[in-house]
Amino acid sequence: MLSRIGRRPIPIPDGVKVTLTEKEIVVEGPKGRLTKPLHPLVEVVIEDGQVKVSPRQIRKRLRRKAGAFQGLYRALINNMITGVSKGFQRKLDIVGLGYRAELKGQTLVLNVGYSHPVEFSLPEGVSAKVEKGTGEAQAHIVLEGIDKELVGLTAAKIRAIRPPEPYKGKGIRYSDEVILRKAGKAGK
């Protein structure tokens, strides 16, 4: 069984160089360089300015798994090419009275209702900007990087410091996240 997404070839944009070795794929572009080890069930070929991913010809019981890995690796390679050419961005909103964020070098200092400020060290490859908030948000944190997985993981770790609560919506949330509010206690 073939993956529908995995069958699509990935075009290589100008300024991006894709190199294939026996065990890994290396993608270099204007924003940086990414490498990913290849799975033995997947075969990657570069031809006509495109990257094509196909499952290896293997025994019947591994065929379905190889099709799944084909789709996965096609998506991962596409994310690598997009990352080194355009980069990825994730926005977080800080909502709550007195909640603040401040950037000191590669450390994000968050004042989000605890008795002490929380310091979060940004991993290598992820940069952050703190902007003044609009609407109900006190501040916006913009995370940028070339590795989609690392940017998303960093955003999830920051959100986990103070997840949004369902009554007033206070906490750290993704900019596009919708918090379903619950009704509080019934009045007298």
C-alpha cells in the first residue's frame, strides 16, 4: 500500500542544496543546515530538481509499515526544505493580569502568577521575541527556527509552564488556540 502524501515529489527551491548519503539526508539553505537519519524501509532519490520518497521492496508483512514511513519521511524532508528556506514561527499569548514575559539573552523570564519568576532557557536553534500584547493578551512570545519539531516542542514546553485555565482563560496559550470557557459558580 502506498501513501498518498508520500507519492508526491518535493520540489527543491533555488538556494537549497539536498545531499544524500547512505544513512542520512542533509539539507542546506540560506537559513541553515539540517540532517536527518534515513529509515531502512524508505528509499530517497533526488532527480530533476525534486526529492522522491518510495518504500523499499520488502517482504509482505512489512509493506504496510514501509508505506507509512514513506508518508512520514516525505513530510519530514518537506519540513526540512521549508525550514532552511523560509523558517518556522510559533506565537504564544500570555493572558492574565500582571503576567509578563522578558527576554534576557537566550533565557525567557516569565512572571505568570507564581511566587517567583520562571526562567526558561531557549534551546540552540530557536530564537524568541517578546512583543507588547494586544486585546486581552499582556504579551506575545514569537518563537522562530529552522527545525519545525524543535520550535513546536519549545512552544509546548513554554505553554506547559502555565496552561490556560477554563474559567477566566488566564495562562500561556497558542495565538490560534481557542479556550472553551466554563461558567463559574451560580450567583445568589
